[in-house]
Amino acid sequence: MNKNQIEGSVKDVTGKIQQKVGEAAGNTNQQVKGVTKQIEGKVQKAVGDIEQAVDDSVKRARDKR
């Protein structure tokens, strides 16, 4: 795993928690912030996944030489 994968996963989880706390408190603003953080986390994790795939492909190409 790389930095973006880890940080993205953490943002996603904290966003879910923030959303649920907002729901429990009846605070729409916190719910929206939580959902936004989840989206940011998912995007960041996807970027990390792409980085990892590229790194893996480069490593495999080097190993074939």
C-alpha cells in the first residue's frame, strides 16, 4: 500500500463517522461534510490504486529484462 491508499481509506472512514454523528445530532452540515470527506477519501484511494498499479507494472517490466 502507498500513502494515498492509506490516507484515502482513513478519510473515507472518518467521513462515514462524521456523517453518522451528524445524522444522530440532526446536523445536516456535519452530514454533508462527512459525505464530502468520504468522496475525497475514495478519490484519493483510487489515485493510490492507480499509482500502485503503475509501480507494479514498471517493476514487472524491469524484472522481464
